[in-house]
Amino acid sequence: MTLLLWVSALSLSAWVWLVCCHGLFWRTDQRLPSRPAPRRWPSVAVVVPARDEAAVLPLSLPGLLGQKYPGTARVVLVDDHSSDGTGALAARLGDGGGLPLTVAVPPALPAGWTGKLWALRHGVELAGGADYLLLTDADIAHGPSLLADLVAAAEANRLDLVSQMARLRVATGWERLVVPAFVYFFAQLYPFRWSNRPGARTAAAAGGCTLVRRSALERAGGVAAIRGAVIDDVSLARAVKRTGGRTWLGLAEQADSVRPYPHLAELWRMVSRSAYAQLRHSPVLLAGTVAGLALVYLVPPVALVAGVATGSTGAAVLGGAAWALMAGSYVPMLRYYGRPAPAALLLPFTAGLYLLMTVDSAVQHWRGRGAAWKGRTY
């Protein structure tokens, strides 16, 4: 057998295993579990860390303040030393009524903390003795019943952490090409079914919308336990699960990101700022990831084209079958984002972009410009 044939067979085998044995990661049916109304609605504090978010707050904060929650709830927005008037704008939006709003500024960022987590810690302190904390980003727009649905699901299913992957914006051509794949790859890294299984090693959350029981957060060591984490949502889920908590992660139905990524450059930064951190800054893991992405996503179309060009029927058939499995597994995510099924054939190209973003993330880290975000580098 030629090298091309061997590599094509290996790629197809990888796809058979991924589709059949990797937690059914490609399915999009992990939605909020049953949520009958509890007999007593626990108190909730919504904590929103915000740094230079004046452009998106008018689209997101009114939805939080307008939550239809039967119990006691309040919103704490922590203005992380913004330069664009984020805090003042939030206060004006809060004058429109709805849930009580507190706008605060944390002390200066100490060494060893990321800005977001330092702001979250300050917000959690201001939240007082609320039974639950909803940790959410400033760019997430929430449907009117989302808070009640999250709390009801947590209470009914005895969950300590309930998180939803917010639906990202897909308005521009680059967003439509890159964004669905972002969630698809995340689910491949952390299959939701495995993460939701009590006792399983896999644990993940989505930082844009995470409800956590205060007692579980305290048992896990509080926000301080993950103070230096760049990928803080996954770190939080791991900390809660490691200390005996039950976690759940699924796709959102009432949480949407309003942050625009009109050009490839913005999407590139979104991925590259944390990709190498995901690999624990390991050159060995980076090399393995690049090789794995090439084998799984790039080999199938190359094998098909090369097989047809060279008359290698076996390579063409194996490559075509692997590409078909790849595309088929991507279709549910495209449908979730309202995209046509034929767009799944572009996944190898998108995966190639992610490969380059990952390499660039490592290069930026080696140059001392790693996880850069809004004027800070970690």
C-alpha cells in the first residue's frame, strides 16, 4: 500500500471513532433538562465583569435587568477600570427599572490574577449571601425567562453548576465560516455528554452564561481557586466537579452574544489568544495538535483529490468517506446556527484556519504577547 493509502485509511479510522465513540459530540441535543418550578425560588445575584463594553451594553444589559424571575434577584456589574464610560452607561441603563443594579469598580489588579476573574471575585463579594450566582459576560443578551429556567433546572436536577454555550453572532461571511466551527471544536474537545456525567473526568462550562450554587463555589475554593486561569470557564467547572459538585453544559436557546466579529482579524484574535493556553503551553502538545488536525481534517480532501488525480481508487474512496463523515457530523451544528448543510464541505478549510490560529497563539506566547485582551497580557 502507498503512503497516501495508509494515511487515508488512518484518517477514516479516526473519523469512525470520533463519530461513534467520542461522546456523540456532534449532536446538538444537549439542552436544559427538565425544569419544573421549585416550591421556593432561591435568591440569585447576576455578576457581570465588564471592561470597555460601552458598545454592547445597550444590547445586553436591559435583557438582564428585565428578567422575569419569581424570587429575589439583583445584578452586580463590575466595571474593570474601563476607559469608555462603561460604568456610567450601565448606571444610566439601570435607571430604566427592572432588577436592582449595583455598579462597582474593583481595586487595582494584583499579580497572579486575570482581570476578568479579579472583577468576578469583587462582584461575588458584593453579591452578599445569594443562593446562586449567574456569572455572565457583558456581551450576552438573555431572554426574559432565562434566569428562571437556569435556576429551575439546577433545583430540579440537583445541579451545582448549569452552563449554556451562548449562540455567537453569524452575520458576516467570516462569522458564518468560523463561528459554528468554534462551538463544534469546543464540543469535540469537551463532549457535553461526558461533561454532564457525574463522576466523569471531563468537565467544561461556557463563561458567557454559567449559574453556580454559592455553596459549591465556596467548596471549590471560590474564584481565587482559578485566579490565574485564562480559560476560566473550563477551570471553574473542573474545580466544582473535583470537589463533588454536579455540572451540566449545553447549547443555549435564550442566550446570544451580541459582540460583532466582522473581519477575520477579530475572529483570529478570539481563538489565538487562548489556544496555546488550552495546550498548557506545551510544544509537544502543540506538535501533536497540528499533526492531529492535519490528519483528521486536511487529509480527507487531499486524499480524494490526489487519489482521483493519480488513479488511486482506494485513496480516493477512503478520503471521500472520511470527508463525508466529517461533513455529516458538522451538519447538526450548522443547522443550529441556521446555516445550509452544504456549507459542511468547507470544514477542512476552516480547520486549516484554526490550525494556523493555534500555531500563531504559540508564536505570540513565545514572543511574550500571549493571552492579550483589552490592553492586558497574561
